[in-house]
Amino acid sequence: MTKSSSQQVPAVIVPAEPGRITAAILDFVSEVPDSRIDTSKDPANEARRLASRAAQRAALTAGSLALPPGPLGWLTLLPELIAIWKIQGQMVSDIAAAYGRHAALGREQMMWCLFRHTAAQAFRDLVVRMGDRLIFRRMSWGVAQRVARQVGVKLTQRTLSKGLSRWLPVVGALGVGAYAYYDTRQVASTAIEMFESEMTIEDAADADDSATGKPNAAPQPKAKTVRRVADKLVDKAVAGATRKLASTARKVAGKPRKKKPE
């Protein structure tokens, strides 16, 4: 007896939840990526070149992850977000280096560049523009959680509409890729505007810390530790598999061949 279509395909597939996206944001922005870009004599032109290259990579990555049809496509929503953030985060780091201001790039600036166009209200009390100067308020753990949560809600709403495109593999993939291109361009525009402005960072304690019991710098070392442990586990697993393959190959090569009966 064949199963009905309602049993084969889930009626409702839950995309990336706000809590998971919030946790992914906090982990991602806890560490600013390094850059191999040197300070440029023409940083604006170099920044545009970096933005164009990153936007193309983001479009290709998002489009590729959106190709699996139906339920499989929904499973790629969170990996797609993280992959795009990685491309955009590296782009922001490289733009900062091109302007010779990589040392000024911190968690606050990275979140501002990546998510300002997504949830501008989340940064209302954290970033103030006064003429040509941007004043950043240093985020405590509680504030970082609050901002990431607001961004996570906005991104979840967006992924609901993007998830529907998974049922149209080719057309949907083109649309997702085009949006990733546009989104990366928006991030680049914010980064260029920021690094062409004067930046000031205010150290201010936040009341949210007393409520959460979290110290200002607590999440950053923890996220770094988790990332280092994960990297070590992956490296160990790869190294172990390589050793096993090499050992097997040596055993096979060392076995004497059986003589064929005359």
C-alpha cells in the first residue's frame, strides 16, 4: 500500500528559529576575521572592488544553497545565512584594512555593518551620528543579546518568504542569489560610509548586565573557545581518517601476493 502525499511531504516545515539565529549571530560577531589586504592609496576604489567581488560570491553561494527543492531547501536556510555572513564579514574586514582602520573594527562595528539595513531600530540607542562622526556605545553582553534577538526576529520573517522559493528550484535560486547580491552591497555601503567617517566608542555600563549576571567580555572568550575546540575536533577527525587510510594502504602494499597454481 502506498503512502499518501500528506504523509510523504510535511504540511509545515519550520525554518530557522529566532533563537537559533540569535545564537548564530552572537557566535559569529564575537571574533573579527583577519585581513590580508594592505592599506590602499585609493581606499574608496579598493572598497568598491572588494564589495563587487564579495557580492558575486554571496550571490553564487546563496543561489547554490537554494537549489535543493522542497523540504531539503528549507534545511539550507540557516547554513545559507551563516555562509553569507562569513563572506560579508570578511568583506567588512578587508574594507577596514583598505582604509587602514582594521584596529578600529570591533563587535559593535561588525554588527552595525552586517545588520543595520535589516533592523535599524535595534541600533537606535547604540549608534548616534553627529555630523561626520559616528558615536558607538560599547555593547555589554545583555545589549548584544537584545540586538541579536531583534535582528534574529527580522531575519526569521525574511527566511519565511525566502523558504517558499525552495519549492521553485531554478527560479527560486536566481531570486535568492539576486537578493544576496543586493544584501552584500548594502553591507558594503554601510561599511564604506562608516570607515569614511570619524568613529568614537563610548565605554558605558549597561543595566542589562545586572539582570543577566553576564560580564561585558564574557561571551567573546567563550565563543572563541568553542570555535577553537570545534576546529581541533575537525582537524583531529581528518587527521585520524588520513592515518587510517595510510595504515590500510601500507598493509595492502605489504601483503605478499598469492602465487597462481601452475
